[in-house]
Amino acid sequence: MDATRTVDLQGEAVTYQVRRSAEASQIRIDAGMDGIRLVLPEESTADPDAIMEEKAGWVLDKQARYARYREEMPERRFEEGEEFPILGTGRRVEVRGISEPEVTEETIRLPEARVEKTSIQEVLEGVYRAEARSYFTRRADHFCEEMGTSYEQIQIRNQKTRWGSYSQRTGTLSLNFRLLMAPPEVVDYVIVHELAHAEHPNHGRRFWRLVAGHVPGYEKLDDWLDENGHRLVFDDVPA
């Protein structure tokens, strides 16, 4: 169970969580949209506040960054007329008397009967997951042919902090459906990044050389995700 503490860092009060973990082999500080967390090995006798004071500059920088991100997160309203992005383009939500959802260049059309049985949010998430699976599969197959690699299955998820992953053990390529909100070139970068792990499990030189060979200038796309990933939200608190 996490313990909550507050420490003064360079004149600023910082509230953070302390977690003791049997799995942790070393001390680390995690920062994210949900705040600052200090993780300690279970038997550690280190003073949490002293550790935070030692890393004060880094902690304050991260706290300020994520506070800005929280302010910039779009507020999603699951109503007709609201815009939700697909591949970087905002599309207006419409509820129509149709049998199946339709995605056009300007709209996301939802079947009225399905919305009445559930909600705009539930039907819209289904559209995102279906569109993500279709689009991600096409792009993954394209890059597999280019890279000479493969995967066994694609898993569509809604992770809080990860855009994708690849399991060498099972050959599963997992991708976050919210990635469908990003521009196409960003989607391609994440897919290539994860497929490259089929050959190279770590982020060594050969890994990045393989990524660069298929996504030139990937560094700018990685920076884009770092600076804009918090905008790719489906609901108020991504799960």
C-alpha cells in the first residue's frame, strides 16, 4: 500500500507516494499524469524525503510538465456534434438511422438503435477499436513485409501509459486503440518500433538502426508523442 508524504523542494511543497516493492531491486522515482511515486526495495532503510531532495530538480521539472499536460488534456463529451480525432483529423459524431457505423473524412456516424441500447460512448469506443484493428493490421502487415519480420496476433488495448508492446514469447503485437487518434506517421512509428522488438528485445544500436531504416526521422515522431500523447484521450481518465 502506498504512503503519502509531502516534502519541501526548493521552496515548493511536493506531495508524492512511497511504495515498497519486493520486486524492486533499486530505488526509482516514477512521474506521470497521476503524480510522483518513489519506489523502494522492500528492505530499504533510505530516507524518502532525502532521496526526493537529492533529485529535486528532476522532480520539479516532471511535476510542472505533467501539471501542464493535465491542463491541456481535451475534455471529451459523448454527444452528437462533438469532434473525435481519427488519424489526426477531427471528425464530428453523428447518430443516424443506419445499421452499421460509418467513418468518413469528416464524420463518425453511429447507428441510432445501438446508441439507444447503450450509449454514444460505448458505441464510439467499439468503432475506435474496430477501426484500430483494421488500420493497425494493414500497417503492421505492410511493415512486416518490408522488415522481414512477423507477428502472430494483434491485441487492441487501452493502456494508461503505453502505446504498444511486442511479446517475443507469444508473437503478440499489442497496440493502444487511442493511438488511432494520432497522425498516420506517428502510428507507423509505433508499429515499426514494436515490430523491431521481434528482432531486438532491447533498445540498442541495432534496434534503432532497424527503426530508422523504415521510419527516417523517427526522433521527431517520438518527440511528438512525448509532447502530445496526453491529448490522445478517449475518456477523462484513460484506463
